[in-house]
Amino acid sequence: MTDAALGSPALPARLQRLREGSALPLAVVVTAIVVLWYLGAIWLNSGLVEQRLEHPSTREFIDAAWSLERPVLPAPHQVAIEFYQSVFEREIDSPRSLVYHAYVTGSAAVVGFVFGTLLGVLLSLGIVRWRTLDRSLLPWIIASQTIPILAIAPMIIVVLGNLGLTGLMPKAVISMYLCFFPVTIGMVKGLRSPDPLQLDLMRTYSAAPAQVFWKLRWPASIAFLFTSLKVAIAISLVGAIVGELPTGAQEGLGARLLSGSYYGQTVQIWSALFMAALLGAVMVAAVGAVELTTLRRMGAAAP
């Protein structure tokens, strides 16, 4: 008998089993990472512990390795405490608040993401529409990503600084430089994804190029677009953080990482890394929510 014949309670039970089945492997992996992290903290911090304690017991040695003020590798609970204090026990506008630094970096990443998306879509439209651009421009777009961003970021900052553009804009330009590429490639693939038989059918109907685009190519490219956007929004965050490193900025997650490395505050560095990871996950989830809404409005079945 099918689930429809048995009634609706069978489906929630099946979903519950699926959730439980996916939660167990995740819990095992997280537990393994935490255990290895604690063991790695003991191993990497052993040199510092030996310098401070003479003939410690095993318990004292482990406690010292997990409680150093400036460890080589902080223990997970040290990072968790620093993260909690920097997020919930600091004023949002405080220079010691990770929320404030995440806002500064996230703002630049979002602006660069918007500019990169617009640039990528426009380039893909030109490449698909004109074969000359396909042969001349696309190889240069691919070659542009072979330049290390750490090499080009200082030059972008210096040039824009001489033009009077400082603060958010140089970081946004670096983010745009990184994230326009996946959007361009994804949209080119998506705009070319319709089946040749579908294109022949549109020609049979004497459809204008604009009609072919809006009724066939553009709907077919939406799935490719959002897949590219998820990659682009994550890369834009990396670009914003990298853009903060050469400037000696006082604000942003990149500045937080840089100051932590200057003063040997490894716990601060790790908490900033976790905030960057959390911010990236939130931004990707936001793009995913927009994708889900868009696909539903276009009549696609909800996953």
C-alpha cells in the first residue's frame, strides 16, 4: 500500500527517520573533530607547558595545555568562551565586538557581491549574444582568475586610494573581482542550456531574439545563476577579508585577524575565524532562501 492509502501520518514519520539518519553522521563527525582538536591542543602546546611547569602530573599538564593565555592552538572551550564574550557581552558598536567587525566586513562583501553579480550577468549576456565576445573576451575572463588576489589587492587599494576612494569601496572592488567569475561562467552555461530542439521550435514560431531570451534562455539559466551566486557570495566574503589585510584597517574581521597575529592572540584569531565562517553560512543561506522563493514563484516544486 502507498503512503496515500495509509494516510498522512506515514509521511511525517518517514521525514523524522530521515532527519535522525542525517543527524547521527553529523554528530559523529563533529565529535571526532572536537576530540582531535583537544588532542592537537595538548600536542602543540606541550612546549609552552614544559617551559612553565617542572615535572607536572598528567592532569596538570593537560589542564595547562588547555588553559594557556596565548596557546599555539587554543582548546575548543577557549574559543567558545571568547566567541561568546565578543558577541554577547560587548556593545555592538564596540571595537571588541565580533558583531561589529562582522557588519563591517559583511557590508563590503555584499556590495562587492552585488557589483560582481551585475558584471557577471552583463558579461554572460554579451558572450552568449555575440560570438566575437565569446572568442575574444571569455579567455581573458578565465585568465583574470590566475592572478593571486594577495598580489593584486594592494595595487587596487593604492590606486583607489589615490582616487580618493577608501574604506568600503576598495574591499568591495576586490570582492567584485573575485565573485564576478563564477557568475559569468554559470550564466553562460545556463543561457546555453536549452535543448537545440527547443531553440528550433522557437524559430519555427518566428520568435524574436528577445522572446527567445525571456521565454526560454532566461528561465533555463535561473538554476545555474543561483548555484553560481552561492559560490560568489562566499568568495566575496573572502575578498572583503583579504582587502582588509594590506591596509592595516582597524575594523572588520580581517583587521581582527591581523591584530590577533600581531600580538599573538590566537584565541582571538580563532574566534574571528568562526565568526567569518558563521557569516559566510548566513549569507549563503540567504541566497538559498531567495532561490527557493524564486523557484516557487516560477512554479517549481518545493524540495
